[in-house]
Amino acid sequence: MFTTHRCFRVSCHSKLPDKFGALLKLIFLNLSGCSKITKLPDHLKLESLEHMNLSNCHELENLPKDFGNLQRLGFLSLSDCYKVSLLPESFCQLFHLKSLDLSDCHELRELPEYFGNLFELDSLNLTSCCKLQVLPESLCKLSKLRCLNLSYCMRLDKLPSSFGDLKLQSLDISSTVSLNALPDSITEMTSLTRFGATEGTPKVIASFRKIQKHLNFPGIIEHGVQEIENKGCSSIVKLAQLTCYQMHVSQLQNVRNPEDAEIAKLRDKSDLRQLTLRWGNQGGEGKSILENLVPPQTLDSFCLGGYMSKDFPKWMSDISSYLPSLTYLGLCDLGTCDTLPSFGQLPNLRGISMENIPNVRKIGKEFFGRGRKCIKLRSIQLWLMENLAELWTTRSGEENEEFLIPNLHHLSVFNCRN
């Protein structure tokens, strides 16, 4: 009976069926969310399997030694398998593997030495593998690798010397805070079209900006808003016609009419992933402008600077509903704001940076909203918060309560005098 199955979805059990290994014609297997499974059967003979989803199997400790026998496997997700610490040597025999997601494998310490034998690999996601310190040199042999995400690998301290040999199109090194330098060879990666580094050491960020300028990536728009003489509007209306991946809009104090901001139609820009909105030094009140600059739900990174209104528009007050995909939030130079919305409710938030918000005295229960844990949050940076006296990590601020940021790996507090 089992041999006729081509697609298999297992509900949440601690043990797989006894005849699981007899599914010889199985092509698609989804074990996602089976949080009680601690191991897979030995001697897997799923010889037809092409797609395997083990994401959110929180108790899964390691893969069988003969896992490499799944010769036809093309897609594998181990995302949020918190206890997986090593991949078996046979893993490097998955010669048809094209997509591998190891994000949030918190205990993963290294990749196999011969990882470069995965010749067909096109996409590798190592986001938040927080104990991963080095990458094997053989990784640079992955000639078909196009997308590599190393964001929030906070112990990764160097990249392989031959890193520039890769033909990457997309690379993310955001919040690799132990990484002290980038290989010079990255400047020769002419195939690279997307490069992300929202946080990092000063040297790495300086190198990132130099590389970004040198390679002149497409899909990046920098727009300083100006008033258009004789037309009664501002230049922000021109953004409505543009498509891009990354947008930096400055001098928003020059938007006199809130309707101009609405005409820009930011929420319709489904390709937009990174957005910075900034008012100048003479910013003035901006709530009515920001109200009409709602980003698309697909946004991954959002930075707000120079905003001088005391409170926020509705979409920021309920930001988890408007921007459910957001992973990074940066707030800077908010001169009159004294309370923060429930940013902790953002389901995918990994990093938040706050700088020079002088009137915020406490980051308390309002940050956590309904008190849900910030499972994904890895990094908090607080700079020049001169009156900040309290940062709550529990529902009431008492130390003996449940920790609401259980996976926090990096906390940076600089010039916060109180």
C-alpha cells in the first residue's frame, strides 16, 4: 500500500510510521511542524524523494548517517530545527540538491568539509546559524550557487579566501557582527546584483559601501525630495513610475502636501525589499506625510530617520499587520517621540536598531504588545538613547518571569547614560 504514495504529509507525532522507509515512490514529503520528532529512521530508502520539508521540527537532533542515499533530493528545508548540530558526511552525496534552507539551526557548528560536492546547489540559506564560525573552503566550488544568505551568523568571523570565485547574484551578510573583513575578491563578483548588510562592524560596512558603489547594483534608487516650481507639488510624485529593490528617500520635509506622498504609491511596489525614509535637519511635523507612505507588505528592511512627530500613523502602530515580512527595523533621530509601538509583535523581526531617540525613557510592555515572545529577534542595538532607563525582557520587567526574547544573541548599548 505504501509504495503507491507519491505525496506524504505527516501530522505531529513523535515517531514516524513503521513502514515509512517502504515509500519507494514517494516524491514529496512534508514533516513541517512535527515538533515532537527527535530522529528519522535509519536506512532511508526513499529513492524517488525530490522534496523534503523538515522545518520547525524543533526536537530533531541529527540526520541519519546514510541521509546521502536520497540521491534525487532537490529541495531540503531544516529551518528552525534548533537541535541539529552536525550534518552527516554522506550529506555531500546529495548531488541533485538545488535548494537548502538551514536557517535558525541554532546548534549547527560547521558544514561538512566536502560541502562543495553539492554541485547543483543554487540557493543556500544559513540565516541565524549563530554557532557557525567558519565556512569550508570547498563551498567556493559551488559554481551554480546564486543565492547565499549569511545574515545573523553572529559568530562567523571570516569568509573563505576564494569567496570571489562564486557566481552569486544575491548575498546577505547583515548582522554578521564577528566578521572583521571582507575578501577583496568580492569586488570582482560582477554577477552580484543584490548585496545586503544592514548591520556589521565599521570596517565591514565601509567595505560593503565601497563594493556597492564599485559594482553599481541595479534596482537601487536614491531620491532627495525637492519642490517642483510652478507645479504646486514635490518631486516625490515621480516615484510612482519607478520599480526597484532598494529605495532611499531623503529630504521629506520638502513634501508640503500629504497627497503627494500618496501619489508615490509605495504600497504598490511589490519588488521593494529595503526602504529608508528620512527627514532633514529642519524636519518639522511629518505624521500626515508618513501616513501616506505605507510600504508594501513584502518589505524586508525599513529605516526611519529625522521623523519629528510625537506619535506614529496607524500603519506603524499596527506594524505587524502591515509589514509581516519585516526582518530589520532601524529608527534614528526621532526628536519628540516618547513611546514606541509594539515592534516586538513583528513575527519575523531579527534585528532592531534605535539611535538618538531622547524622549524614550522605557522600552516596556508596550513593545511586546500582547506579550508574545519575540522568537526571531537576534540583535538589539541602542545608541545615544540618553534618557532610556529601562529595557524590559519580561512581561512586567521582573527578572524571575519568562524571558520574552529567548533567542537574543547580540545586545549593544552605547552612550545610554541612564
